[in-house]
Amino acid sequence: MTHTPPAEPEPNISSEFPFELHVIDVLDGKIAYIDTGNSLNDDIGITHIFIHGNPTSSYIWRNIIPHVMPKARCITLDLIGMGSSSKPNISYRFHEHAEYLDKFLEKVVPTGKVILVTHDWGSALGFDWAFNNEHRIAGLVFFEFVRPFPTWEDASQGDIQQAFRSFRVEQTGRKLLIDENAFINKVLVDGIARSLSPLYRWPNEVPIEGVPVDVNERLTKSHDWLLQADIPTLLFWADPGWVIRAEKAQWYLNTLRNAKGIFVGKGYHFLQEDHPHRIGTEILDWSQNI
């Protein structure tokens, strides 16, 4: 099932961050997070866990969570090394991010059903956690998500593909990503349809044509599980999109066993910045009916 977007662009996209950040010790670092529940035993609705991607933070969910929190406990975190979370001396590979996320969730929401709301690398981390904790999952929401890409053409096209190819060349990748901060200055800005008033590891963890091998194997397991699971899923996509274009969105809707799809309109990659109110209201409506 697919829904068409509203005719008019969304108004009142706020830059304000209306939440108080908490901090919790996780492994050898500290994770900053938001929790709209009153306690670990708060049983209002199904807990919604929002997981951001690269190179963002919990800030990106600021206009979406207010639509969901009246009916459900909402939790979102800054992944380790990002946002207000600490920056321990680790390599920041996928398996390390996954371990920090797992330990964080063990502490903050140790029991009960959850709905994961995910984007970009947050989706890959969320699918991995869901694969290992299927009994906890009430539903999955995702868009513009990282998955195993069999070819470069499947991963991206045009200038974005060329940029990611450049990131993987040792001689140029570090200069672009660290010295020139290209992912922030170019990819982040170009990934948002509306205007907006150093990082190295994540762009090179994307599993394209089977590389890196360990990340590709791990993401393939969770992706294969996703395609076979009966869990309710909600997929958003936009036009033209970056990694989830129209034909790929339709493929997922035809393949997933229990999926609802919503087309939000114009957008590239960071749909939270272009269509937060539509996404928030649709998540609430869907989650109240699964």
C-alpha cells in the first residue's frame, strides 16, 4: 500500500531542539540520549527508538518525535562518537557501533516491545539489532537505508557515486573527508532538498560490491532476515531519493511480507529535514494500528 504526499510543502520546520539530553555510561564511553518516558516502567504505548545515521545526531529527529510522544515513549540517542556522546579511542567500525547500541538499549529499555525508527546507518544498526532481538520487535520504520549494495549503480549514481568512489581511494579519501570535511560540507548539504543555514570511517564502511567483507556479511544476514520477517514495516521514500529510488521502493514493498509504503514527495536523503511532520504523523497513525 502506498500513500501520496500532501499537495503543499510542510510549514514550520523548526531548528530548535526542544528536549533535554541525558547521559549514561556505556562500555568505556558516554551516550547522550533523549527519553520522553517517565521511567523504565512507563507503559504508554510501544516504545519508539529513533536511530540516526551519518553524519547526524538525535537532533535530526527534533520535528518528528513531538508527533509520536503523546502516544508512546520515545527514545533517541547520539551514536558513539557523534553528537554529544563521547569520542573514545576506537576505530568506529560497524561492529563497534553495534556493540555500543546494544549495551545502551540493554540499560535504557531492557524489556518490552519496541518500534525502531531508522535512517541511513541507523537502519543498518537497527536491522542488525532486530535480527538478534526479534522477540522485542513490534515494527520497523525506515527510509534511505544502508544495506548490502551488489553494485555501485545500486548504491548511488552521478556525483554521489563519484564522491563515494573517491572516499575509498587512500590517497584522496583522507584528504577529502578529513582535511576538506567533504562529507559535511558537500554530502550532508546536498542530501537535503531545502536550504540549510571531519569524518572518515562511516563512508568507507558502506558495503558495496562485497567490500568491506565483514560488514557485508553481517548486513547481508540482517537484510535477508528483514525480507523474510512477518514484522510490520513502514517504508518512506522520496523523489528522486539517493539510495532508495522509486523502483527500489516498489521492489521492497512487493517483497516485504507486511509492508506499508508512503511517498512523501521531493527529497534526497535526509527526509527528516524536508518532511518531518508527514513522517511523524504517519508513524503515529501506523503504530497505533499495528
